Amino acid sequence: MIARTVLEWGSLPYGEGENQVPEWAADRVASVAKASTLGGEDGTRIVTLGRKELRVAQVVGVVAADGCTLEILPKIDFSHENDDPVNIGRIRRQLVHMLAVALDIEVASGSITTLGWQQENLLEILIGLFVRKLADLTRQGMPRRYVGCEDELPMLRGRLDVTRQFTVLAANVQKLACRYDALSPNIALNQIVKAAVLRLMRVARSQENQRYLRELAFTYAEIADVSVTSLPWHNVVLDRTNSGWHELIELAKLLLGDRFQTTSLGGGRGYSLLFEMNILFEEYIAKMLKRALRASGLTVHAQSGRLYCLEDMDTHARRFMTMPDILVARGPWLEMIIDTKWKRLIARIDDPKQGMSQADVYQMMAYGQVYGCERLLLLYPHHGGLGKAEGVIACHRVTGSNGMLMTATIDISARRGIVERLRDLYDQAGQQLARAT
């Protein structure tokens, strides 16, 4: 089995070495990437086959084909030695943490902390997270609910189905057509969990995960098999009797959703579990900022607004809807617009823009105009190459207005204290604006 790990925007030369990838494996991985919805028409948004190397882009996750697996991890700045196994493990752990925050899942509880961050790839870690949580929950008892049943019984149970009794059973006086409610485990929640277990059995390669999955498949043997496309998500009921299953269902959505895809490749099959880092970074920051500002009277709204840039003079039809990443408001008043960018700013004397793109600036100016907000912030991930601490790094006045556009960074490699650091960043931005005005 060929298993390789590479950081986003990185590359692996062709070859048989530890830090290389055989050409046959690169071809198979590229075929799976091409079949993914995130890959674009030719899969190049995930991987590109060059003359001498396989190159990856900004989509992260796992792409696997027969006999080979490629793991793509984000560039999270733990140290300058990102290829070191310890740092690779840290990056995996932080990526799982970001996913957990976006999905409202608790990761650092119980046996979850024993996951093989350095030995296993991202998919195996997520499978391990799922099976361990599921095993812990099933030990407490499988969820059950009362479901409606119909049966032909020798004694009356529940209510008599009069119509069926005097038509279908008219000649069989020994049977009664009964309708009754019975406490059953064959409910939507358990059907979804079983579908996830069966799917993961086909793709998990870790012996420990396979052991868990075999035991869980036996536990769920009497639950009805439902295809992934027909799963009754809308029938799942989470209440005080089974509230602990919320995280498990969120994990099942992840592992059964459109981010996880299986692909037919001639005589074999491939699969991929992929994420766009710009979207994940945005979701992570929005969730953490909500926690940071919860006690301040401010509200944080992710992917909201939905105001239009233009309106037709004659028909009043609106055009070009906007959706800023994050809006921070105090009551009805909008205080700040934040747009997250999963890009690396640069620290070069000959580039005062620091890598900030013209399109990003134009976008923020449009937001300021449409939403009538003078406080604008572009937020980037921090890295050691900037030569300074995280926080606000530049403040600009928008020409011809009172609007201010700031750029700032946040270090997501330092998971501890990120709520407090985001609160400090927001306060720092407010102070910068106060000084500028």
C-alpha cells in the first residue's frame, strides 16, 4: 500500500522513495480527484500531474484508489519543519479540531485523545473518532422509540383494523388485524448509523477501526438496511432521552455527505474525503468569534446579509447578491464586516500590499458601500514568516470616505486561548479605528 502525505500547494516527485510517489499511484489518485465535485472538470483543483511531479492545490483531505492513498493537509504554521512527523500529527489534530468546531463536535473527551495523530491519515482519524463515540454510546443502550406496527395476531393488541379484519381476514377468524405502538430500535437514527458503519467498513484500513466496525455491525445487525440516498434524515428525533447522539449524527453527516465520495475506476474503486480550506477557515473563525463576543452584547452572523449590489432602474429587479463571511452587529447596528481569507500574507519590503489582492480590496469596498459599514477587516491565518505577532498589521482609509479597511492575522496553530485571542483582536481593531478617526 502506497501512502503519502503532502501539504497544500505542495508537490511529490515521481519515484519509489519515501517522499516520492510512483507514477501509477499518481495516475490513480488523479482519476479519483477528477471524479470529485471539488476537483473541477479535470480534477486540477485537487491534484495536477506534471512531467516530474504530482502537485496539489488548496483542497485538503484524503484521496484513495486501489493500492494507494494521498493525504493533503493544510499549511498550518507549527514550525518551519512542517514535514516532520510530529508536526504532521499536529496539523492533523488541528484540522480535526477545526472540523469539530464547525460541526459542533467535542473531540478531546475520553478515549478520543488516544487517536493515532502521527500514524493514521485524516480519514482513519475521523473514522476512529466516529467508531469510538458510537461504541461508548451503544454501551449505554441503543436508542428506541415507539413506532406504529400492523400485524395479524391471535389476540387483540392495541386497536383493531376493522377494514382489514373484514376484508383480507374475513375468512380467517383465528387472526385479528391489530394496530399498535411498539418500542423499537429500528428507527431513523439507528438506520443512519448503520449505513455509516457499513460504508466505513468498505474503506477503513486501520486494523483497530476495522475491529470496532465489525463489532458495531454485529450490534446493528437487526436494524434495517437503507441506502445512503434514501436515509430518513428528516425523521431523526433528538431529545433529552438521546441528546448525547447529536455529535454522532453530525459525524455521520460528514462521513455520508457529499464531501465523502466513492468512485468506480474500471476494475477497482476509489474514494475521497475533501474540504475546501477557505470555507473551513471561515466556518471555524465564525464559530470561535461567536464564543469570543458572546458576553459583549455583540452578535456574530455568518454568511448572512444577502443584500444586492445593483437594482434595475425600470423593473427594480436586483442583481449581484452579496454574502459577507461575517457580520458583527450590536442590536440593529452593524459594527464590522469581516472577510476571512485562507491565504498567506507576505512580509517583503518591496511589497507594501503584503500579498493582499486587488480583488479582495474591491470586494470589501463593495461590502462597505452596500451595507453602510465603515469598519472593514480582512482576516488571514498567521505564520512565522511575517516576522511579527498576530493581530492587526495594517490600517487603511478608503479614499473619499470615512471607511477604514484593516488587515489582520490570527494564529490557528495555537489552539489554546483562541477565543480570548479573537476577542483581543476585535478590541485591537476597534482601538485602531478609534485612533484613525
